[in-house]
Amino acid sequence: MRDLFERIIENKGPLGKWASQAEGYFVFPKLEGHISNRMKFNGKDVITWSINDYLGLANHPEVLKVDAEAAAEHGAAYPMGARMMSGHTDLHDQLQDELAEFVDKQAAYLLNFGYQGMVSAIDALVTKDDIIVYDVDSHACIIDGVRLHMGKRFTYQHNDMESLEKNLERATKMAEQTGGGILVISEGVFGMRGEQGRLKEIVALKGKYNFRLLVDDAHGFGTLGKTGAGTGEEQGVQDQIDVYFATFAKSMAGIGAFLAGDKEVIDYLKYNLRSQMFAKSLPMIYVKGALKRLDMLRTMPELKEKLWENVNALQNGLKERGFNIGTTQSCVTPVYLNGSIPEAMALVKDLRENYGIFCSIVVYPVIPKGLILLRMIPTATHDLEDINLTLEAFSAIRDRLENGTYKRLSAAVEAAMGDK
Ligand SMILES: Cc1ncc(COP(=O)(O)O)c(C=O)c1O
């Protein structure tokens, strides 16, 4: 037998093993200043393309005022205790009602965090007799929720309706034996590549198979649909989504999340959602803050218009310059380049230090070996100058990638990584 910590100390995990080369720069970077299109990184001004503040609400003066007033009145704690025990207020109810109305559902229930809430929602919605069928590219919160499931689960190939159907057939046969039901889970917008979940085609399968649909619309809420109610509204199938989920951590620029659906389902979740039954209620600062942000989502369509002006300018500019931005159908803007991990590190360093551009970098094993994904999130706070400077910088770094500059620069990194 060995000491539990021996393994932990020897093997820091798939990401942790890069800590000495990456920490403070590629991972755990410290962006400073007010959340906006321009912030400071390592003391230098950078254009930020990695912040999910889609509508630019994080630093909006009206939002800051409401947040400050709520903090002054309630502190950070009120109300104390879980919703069920002592942490419930009229404003929690009001926020739920307004969210439900906004996403066109009968009722909604608040969650303290999106990740934990989704894990708990999946846990509450199924029993061991039920079968889960979910997209293989799902966010970690869905994967981890499915991990709690005691029954069968199947993945379908990403956004592949043939594969979904095959798995629905298998799930149906199994459910007939267990006496359970089927839960299908998709994202509204897949956050890495920006594709929308094929919700319209998924719900069309309800004519043939008996299942309920749960949609994680973290990136669609506030950005898609005529009113900003998300991917279901965008595709005209909001009424066919049985349980709708969104977080406040993106368009709403806050903390918290919610589930919405038929009243009977939400009433059930209220009494069975362990992440809310056994955890302190969402503090009033975030409740009042979310009411304000939701009001702005509803009454200031110009924020979403400005966001999309920027999304279109950036995505069109990249395409005109011959960049591969994949199959995005949302604000999420991926740029795919060919290169190794050390080349990617040298390229991102060049972008940050010499061009003042800060965007996230994604490499193997999240995407296939040999690909570099620069993931960009345009927001309503960006302007044309940001976009033009970024397009010029991207053209320059692509030239340097293709002429081998980063290969040479990265040789030292590669040597250091040697046996990793
Ligand atoms: C698709 C998706 N689901 C869930 C979450 C988790 O939300 P939260 O940050 O509120 O925990 C995120 C955010 O990272 C997300 O992108």
C-alpha cells in the first residue's frame, strides 16, 4: 500500500503537468483593470478577447450602481441558509418569475452556480431506470452530472442526428426493459467551436421517440434569438425544450444560474435539487444584480445589436483574410491554425507581448494533435479599432507561424518539455 498523496505528488494530472511552463501566463493569467475590451496583463495594455461579458454589462455604470447599493444594504451574506430552510426571499421569487417569463417557460428555479446546478439537475431528473443520451462534446458540467447517474447512458457523435437516432433506438429498447424514460442533453451553443446544437432536428425526433430534452444554453442566453431568450428562440423550438438551463456567468456578467420549464417539473426540482437543498441560497447582491441585468437584456436591444455588429465584423474580417473559423453559428469565434503545442505557446506569447492581443489558446488533447485553436469572444464593448488591430496582428502571426519563426522560438520550450 502506498500513501494517497504519493500519486498526487508524482502525477499532477493532464493539465497540472504543464504548470511550471504555463502557470501565470497560459493558465491562471492575471487580467487587471475594469472588465472591458482593454485590460492590463503583466503591466501591459491588451485587447481582451477571452471574457464572456457578451453584452458589456460587467462594468456598466447602472449595473455597478445596483451591485454597490445591494452590497451596502445587505452585505454579502443575506439571506443565510438554504432556500428551503431560511434562505428564501420575495426577490428570489421575483427573479425566478421574470426569468421564466423571459425564456417563455411556466416557471424557473435559481441555482448558485451553473456547473454545480447542472450536475445536480441531471442527478434530480433521472433514476437508475432512466437512460441519458447526450452529445459527446458536452461541457464538463453535463459530463459530471451524467457521472452521478446510476443507470445507462449513451453518447452520440457531436451534433450528428444519425448517431443520435441510433442511440435513441438503443435507449428506447433499454427503457422498455427497465420501465424508465429517456433524457436527451445538448448544449444550445457549444462553447469551444461555437456551433449551435441542432435543437430543431433533435426535437423533430420527438415524433418518433419518447424523450425529454435538457438544453444547456450558457452561451445562447442573451446572445441569440429575437429577444435574447437563447438558442431555442433562435431556432423556433423553445416550447419543445423541456428543461432550459442558463448561467448568469456570461451575458448576465454575474454569478448564479437557473433552470426553467413546466411548473410541475420546477416544483419537483425545488424539492429534489440537492445543490440547492444542501447549500446556502444565492446572496441578495446577485439576486438584485441579476434582476437589473435581466431588465437591461429586455429593454436595451442595442446591446445585443452592438455585440452582433462586432461578431460579424470580426468573423467576416477573419474569413476575408482566409482564416479558418470552422463552423461557428454564434458569437464564439474560433480560429484554427496548424502547429505544435510549443509553436502555439510561442505564437500566443508574440500576440500578447508584441501585438497586445489577449485571447485563449486551446490545444491537444481538447482538440486534435497538430491544431491550434485561438478562441475569441467578441463583446458589445469592443470597437472597430480593436477588430482591425486584431485582424492585422492575426495576419502577422500567421505569416510567422508559416515561415517557421515560432518553430525556432519554441525549440527551447520543446527541449524543456522533452519527455512530457
Ligand atoms: C456550456 C456551459 N455550461 C455551464 C457552465 C458553468 O456555468 P458557471 O460558470 O455558472 O458555473 C459554463 C461556463 O463555464 C458553460 O460554458
